[in-house]
Amino acid sequence: MNVDMEERQQDMCPICKTDRYLSPDMKFLVNPECYHKMCESCVDRIFAMGPAPCPYPKCGKTLRKNKFKTQIFDNIEVEREVDVRKRVSRVFNKVREDFDTLDDYNKYLEELEDIVFNIVNGVDVEATEQKLKEYEESNKPNIEENNAKRQKELEEFKEQEQRKHDLRMKKNLIERQIEQEAREMKELEKKEIINTLASGDGTQDATKAVSQVRKSMLKRSSARRKQLDEIMQALNSSRQAKGEDKKHNVPFTPFNGDRTSQHNFDIHDSYYDPFLDELKSKKEYIASGFEVHAVYDRVLTEAFTGLGCYIEQEKKELNDAIV
Amino acid sequence: MASHGVSFDDLYRRSTQYRLWSYTREQLAQQRREVNEKGCRKVDERLTSTPEVSASSIEKVTMDEEIALISFHARSIAKLAKFFNMPSQVRATGISFFRKFYLVNSVMEYHPKLILLTCLFLAAKSENFFISINSFSKRIPKTTPESILGLEFEILQSLKFTLMAHHPFRPLYGFFYDIQNVLGPEVSTKELGSVYDAARNLINEALISDAIYHFTPPQIALACFKTVNEELTMKYLNKKFTNVKVEDDVPKSTDYDTLVSVITECQQVIKDTPNPTKDQAVMIDKKVQFCVNPSLVLKRKRDTNEPDDANKRPRVGAVEGGASTSP
Amino acid sequence: MSYTKGESTAKKVGEGTYAVVFLGKQTSTERDIAIKEIKTGQFKDGLDMSALREVKYLQELKHVNVIELVDVFESANNLNLVLEFLPSDLEVLIKDRTLLFSPGDVKSWLLMTLRGVHHCHRNFILHRDLKPSNLLLSQSGELKIADFGLARSLGSPNEEFTSNVVTRWYRAPELLLGAKHYDGGVDIWAVGIIFAELMLRVPYLPGADDIDQIDVTFRALGTPTDSMWELVSTLPGYNNLTVYPQPTKQELRKRFIAATESALDLMNDGTLRNVS
């Protein structure tokens, strides 16, 4: 039932009774004074000459044409409240950072809410409006300062977004270039091989030619890659610039204090070891990725693990501590 | 402490070998005393349930005899491991389990001959040298799979469920490299090679001694090196640990003098490893048998006319891998 | 140590470890614990090997990112492992589509996993079964590595290891090809695959069987050849392999749209065979 009502309301202006069928582009506007809805043409017609009383019966509030706006929310109550909030917030425009303690901030918020509540629900409206006015006057410079701050922040944000967007575009471009170059390199390689084979210089030179091509290509691609890295870094740092990490004063360490300290020995490239010599040349060892260095590391580490633990002394101390 | 991070010595201190199985001389002696007393009490318990046997006919095993017998059987484990072609790691772990078991229990509670089999079997499993129980027990006369497996839990509990044993073999290998590093051309590879081989053999002796309870594997390795070739070892230690540049973040844990004295002590402990003869071991073993099963004394009384011949007694622990004599 | 058996939730835990798990509380600390009761008699050669391995290695590895073995005891001829109880694991989280992973989350899980693996490796222990369901999570978000049933110490150089380890989808190529002398790299490979899965939210290389796994892996990351991996073709599993090309960086980028360059590099480091 209500839905029908609303639909009908959407389709017919209550003042001029124009039907949507007759004018399909009919738009409705409301005025924050009384929130009475009427179509655009009515607004034009009634208020073109200046402020006039609201045409709704029993209303009659003086309305100005420029105060009319499109209703954003379906629920008129919500629309009202949002408008009030906007108005009050223009005066009460501090943020959390402006307060030393959470408590202070909460008190501030409560004041704001009280005012909004009163105005919206028609409780002591006059007195509340007065209060609001007084607050505005006494805090004028502060309010203006805050407004300027917010404005600046918004602009910075927009700038940053634009920068990020540009970086992303660049990144995509470079990625495509890298891909392109990789393809070109493959083509060039093929050509080089064919050329050298055709000129009959033997396969030796073919591989040389290929490596030459590779080298020059590598130089280019590494430059590109560097560019890419820089961009990624810039992207990432812009994310962090917000200062969110300022709270975490404890520096991040990958090992969290658990890093094993330095060895008490150097590891040479090779040692005299006939046993290992025999093993490391075996196919199945090489294929498995067996590394003699790993063996050196392990046995040398074990040689110095516990060397400085003097059991007689330490266990005695432990024992004495318990007793 | 946090800024230094963790040293390798600290890592060793977290191992169960350090935490649960390292003792001062006094603590170890105390432990053995208590175990021996526990064993004696067990014998007394058995005597009360076999009133026909008089308490005086059962001789209890002394602490020293326990140690001697354990050492003897530890060598049996080594022989058995060789028989099964087990690597040194398995052999050493088996011996480790066996000796630890008898730091918690007395020989008078459990006869060593089955315990040593299960210890070796468990060590093989633990060190990834898996051998099926059937192929294991089949080649050991007078044993069944059940008798060996049945003791697994008991041994694990006595080991306090700690199975990781750190042996001196790898540290020895590491020093073999580091000596090359530190002494360089001052030592010939041939000389170093033969010193290493001899030291490695000595480690097998060390495993049977109490060294592993009072010293860490690297210290034992160096002790073995030093016993085989004092001059070379001292040259290395001197060069390595004196005039050490103390850097800010490397904790100076190895003080030269302390290290050398510790290593020297260790040498002595290895030397003092009891090495009873077969006859001595057999004699103690007889005692154990009666402690474990007092009613056997009555059987002996019956055969009083026959000479006390060791050969007539049931063979203890099929050590020679199949050599069985009397039924 | 005494424990109160809370609700007894009997469920089979994984393959190979035939155990019944009870939840309870440690009376002295009120801590939640899980008691894994391992049934004897399942393994015909005495006590189960994976149970022994868990006991052996967990006793030595005490670390904030490794599950804690609180106690071990015998009861009714069964081996009981008392482990700290952790309510969730990474597999559960990955599968829950209502959860969004932020880069910070992925980073922190990976970091905790790597810290745990580092601790194992510096004690010369290979885990050999890393996968999301073995990375447990505590109430406070701490990640802990669990299930050491397949772990082993790095042995002597001449020892042969079995290549039939690690759950198939997380198995490194050297294992797929039957190498018997591998090292901690197999764990790092698994971490790389887990990283990929955290980004993709589905398993990265799901092979249907062991043969298919080789194909899936090489198709995604390229077939290794002797020129980049010395003598790989001599490995037992290297038979009739289709030679897939290495993926280009761009192809990887397309697959992992959420990854940053450094994330891709990290994953590459984990999954490339560094033979030189």
C-alpha cells in the first residue's frame, strides 16, 4: 500500500498535479526549511520572483529558490538529519588528532550529538540554535583553521591519487615494453643463429652471437627492471606516507631477536677430504644438488656447537641455584 | 642478550642431551648410587616372594660391578652393530640408549642381554636405518620379535622419551677441516689424515666412557685428537684460541685455559673407561642372573656336586653373532 | 603432569599417523592441549616410526613458531603425545572465502613460517611435510609448524634419503625426479608454493598423481634442463618429460595479479633451483 503511495508520489507533483506521463523528465526538489517536495517547474514558477511562502497547506514557511535541492535519501527523516549534521559539523569540525585524550574527543562528540538530536527532534530548538551560534562565534578562527586543514588534506589526497594513477600507467607501459623486448630478443636470437649458421662459421660462433644478443638485451631489460622497481617503490612508499606506521615504534627485525650469532670459523672453498671427493663427483650427488659447502658448514658448525659449554661448572651452578 | 641473538653454544644448551643427560661428577655418582639402591630393593622384594631362597645366598651387585658390566655389554652392542653393518651413528646411539637406560634402572632390575638388543633396534629406527624386527631377531639366536619389541616402551620411558643423541663424530670432522684452515701448510694432509683416523677410533672408546655425560661432543672430539697427537692439537688450539680478536658482537665463550683444562680432564675420563675381561664380566653376570631370578640358586644347589664351571652356565648375550654352545 | 580430558573428540589425524586425538586442559596451567594417542599394533615393527620422529624432534625444537610438545607418556600400552592445542590452520583460512587476506597478513604468516623453518634447519632437521594444513594458528595469530612425522636429521653425506616425502602438491622437483641426496631446499620450495597459494587462494600446483605432478609443476615453472641444473637428466624420474619453457616474468605477473615485484621475486627464489 505504502509502495503504491510512494510510487504515485514519484509520479505526480502534489502542487501542480502534473503527471509523469505528461512530463517524463519531471524532477523533484525539497527545501531544508520544511522538506516539502515539489517538482522543478513549480519551484521555478512559485519562487522565481523571490522568497515566497511554501505552497503546502498548513506550512507557509518563507522559502528561497536557491535553497532547493534534490533529495538524496528516500527517507525524508534521514535527509533532514543529514542536513542538520552537515550544518553542525561545519562548526564542530575537529578531528581525533586535535584532542589529547580519547575522553576529551568523546566529550566533544557528545556535544555535537546533543545539538543534532535536539534540532532534529525539535527539542529546545531555539536554545540549541542559540548555543550553536554562540559556539561558532567564539571559536571562529579555530573553525576556519580546521576548514582550511580539511581542504588541504582533500587536495593532497587527490594529488596522491593522481600520482598513483600515473605510476600505475607507467608500470603497465614498462611491463609491456619488457614483454615486447623479450619477444624481440627471441626473434633476434633466432635470426643470429640462422645468420651464423648460414655463413658457415660453425656452431661455436652461433652461441657466441646469441650470448652477445642476450647481453645487450639484458642491459636494456635490467634498466627497465630498475625503472619498474623504482616505480613500485614509489607506489609503496606513498601508501606508507600517511604515517600510520608511526605508532609502531618498535623496529621490525626479521629474526625477532633470534638470530644465530656469527660463526667462530671461516669456511674455505675446499678442503683436503678424500671421502667427499669421491662422493661429490658421483652423478646422483650432483644431480640432487649436493653441495660440499653444505657439508663443510654443517660439520664445522657442529664442531663449535657446545664447545664453550662447561658442564661441570654450569650444572653445578644450576644445582646450587635450585638448592 | 637479545642484541647478541643466539649463540651456537646456547642452541646446544637447549638440547635434551644438555638439559637431561649432562651431569657433574658428583651428580652422576649420586645417580648411580640411587639406582643401585633401587636395584637392591628390587632384589629384596623378589626374595620376600620366594621364601624358600635364603637372602644370604644372593649376592647383590655393587655399583662398580654394575658399571663394569654395562661397559662390557656396551662393547657387545658395538660388535652387534658391526655384524648388522650398521653405520657409526646407529652404533653410537644404541650404546647411548643402553647406558642411559642403566642410569635410571639397575642391572638387578633388568638383565642387560635383552635390553641391549632392543636398544640397538630402537636406535636403528631412530636414526633412519630401518631394519625389520623379523630380520633383526632372526639373526640373533634365542630371541623372538616379541621379546625385543616388548621392551621398547620400557626403554623409551627410561630415556624420558628423548631420542636425539649428539655424538662427537661430526665435530671431529669439523675440526679436521678447521685444523687445515688454521694451520694450513704447517700440517701435512697425510699426517692429519692418520691422526683423524686414529682419533675417530678413539671416539668409539669415548662413547663407552662417562665422557658424554660430563663433556660436550666437540670437547670429546678435541680430547681424542689430543690423545692421538698432543703436539698437533696444542698447536691448533694455541693458534686458534689465543690472541683472539674480541669483536663486539661475538661473545667470548671459549677461554683458552679453561678449554684446555676441560679437554685434558676429558682425556682422563676416556682413559678411565672400565674394560673388564670376559671372565670378570661373566662372573658379575652370574650374580645378576641370581638377583633377577633368585630361584635359580636352588637349581645350583641341586647341582652342587658339579664344579662351578662357567661353561655349564647358560650363555649370556649372543655376542659373537650366532656362536652358541651349551643348550 | 596431570590433564583433564575434556570433550573427547576422536578423529583420525592425517595419513600415516594412526592416532586418536583428545582435547583437554593442562591442570597446572589451564592451557588447552591436544592428547594424541598413538595406537600400537598398527606398525608391525614395534612403535610407529612417525610417532618416534615427532617425539624425537619436537623434544629438541623449542621455538615460538614450532608446535610445543608438552609431555609424553605411556598409557595402556599406547604412546600419548601431549601437544599444545591450536584452533586453526592456514588451510582452513585459505579455503574460507569470506576472509580477505591483506598483504600484511600474508607477509606475517610467511615470516613466521620462515622463522620456524630456520630454527629447524639451524638444528639440521628437515621437516619434509610443509603444507598449509600443517601450519597451525593460535588464537592470538601465532603460526606454528606442526606434524614432524616425516622429519629427519641431515645425516652423513653418504646417506641416501627417500624421495617419497612431502605432500605431492608441495613437493620440490628434485623429489619428484627421485633425488636421494637433497637438503633443506625441499622445505624452502614448499614455502614458496605455500606463498603462491596464499596469493591465489587455491592450490598452485595440484597434480592428480605423482606422474601428473611432474607435468603440472614443470608446465607452470618450466622443465629443468642440464644446462641450468647439472645432470638433472640423470635422475631416475627424468623420463620422457615434455620440455616446457620457463615462464616469463610477465606470465607470472598475470597469474599473480596481487603480487608486487618483490613478492614475485621472493616466490621465484623459493622455487628456483639454485645450482650455480
